[in-house]
Amino acid sequence: MDFDQVLNHLRQLHEGHDDLRAFCAFPTDVVAQPVTARHMGARDHFDAETGLFGNEYASTKTLLKQMGPLAYWRDTYAGTNVSDRFMDEFGCFSLIGHNGFFKSDQMNAWMVYMPAGLYYPWHQHPAEEMYLCLAGEAVFKKDGAPDIQMGEGGVTLHASNQPHAMETLDHPVLCYVVWRNEFTTKPVLTYDDAT
Ligand SMILES: [Fe+2]
């Protein structure tokens, strides 16, 4: 894989969306770093996924599928009360940040994938966060705001420690997710019973 090309792709993706660019400038200190591939069940679901409709970000979807076998798939919620199905099917790997293909002190970025019919319980973290929906669709929930159903090109912003959750209904979803300001504290579930 040509990581210069990957980085250029991510920069164009990021800078091509007004809200993302306004939320956080694409970092100027990005360097590639080695990644030890780590398999999770979600990788297999993502490989086999055919329901991520939408054309605008088709090339990003293709690139993320190519990166899947090389990526460190994360188990952020291991040891919590999330369901076994969530542990098996919720997909996330870092693009920029810890265990990611690149590192930066200015911004972290991930891909997040959820198959159809999966619920991501309420959670929160000190970092401010923006989700860009690349393909498919999901219902995005955040404390103090109405639920929104978003498809390709949609964005939602989470303030520091603002609880948020996600649910896919009849379709899967693929997102590009960016953190700014506080990268060292992992997300925690808002409720002990993972609702
Ligand atoms: Fe989040």
C-alpha cells in the first residue's frame, strides 16, 4: 500500500468537506507509523458488506476496504457491559493516532463501521468529535438534541463529554471520525448497563 497516496486521499477527504475543515484543520505534522494488524470479527463483516450505498465517497470506501487487512481493529469496549454481538460486529480502526497508520499531535481520525441493525450504546469522552457519514445511513443520537438520520455527506458534532449513541436500522453505515483537543482519554459508556 502506498501510504503517501493514502495520506493524500485522507487530506482531500477532510479538506473537501467544509464542516470538517472548520472543525479541525487537517494536521501538518502527520507521519506514517508501522501498524501491527489485529483481527476482529468486524473486519470480516466489513469485508463481506454490500449494503454501504452511496457514490460520493466510493473511493474512500474502497480504500478503507483495502486497509482493513492491514489495520489494528480496536476493541474499545472490551470488558464492559456491551453485548457480545456489539463486540463482534462494531468496527473501528485508527487512521491517525494510536495504533493508526499515521500519527499526529494535532488531530486523531478513525473509520467506524456498523452493520445493519446494531446499537452503539451511549458513551462519551473529553475529546470533541465530528462524524462524517461516508456511506449507508444511521440514526445519530446526542444528549440535548433530537435524533438525526444521516447518510453520505452528513456530519454531527459532539462536544467534550457530551453523551452520544448510534443505531443502524435497515442499512449499515461507514463513517470518518475526527477528534480534536484531548486524545489520551478513551471513550467510556455513559450507563453501566450499556443502554
Ligand atoms: Fe464519540
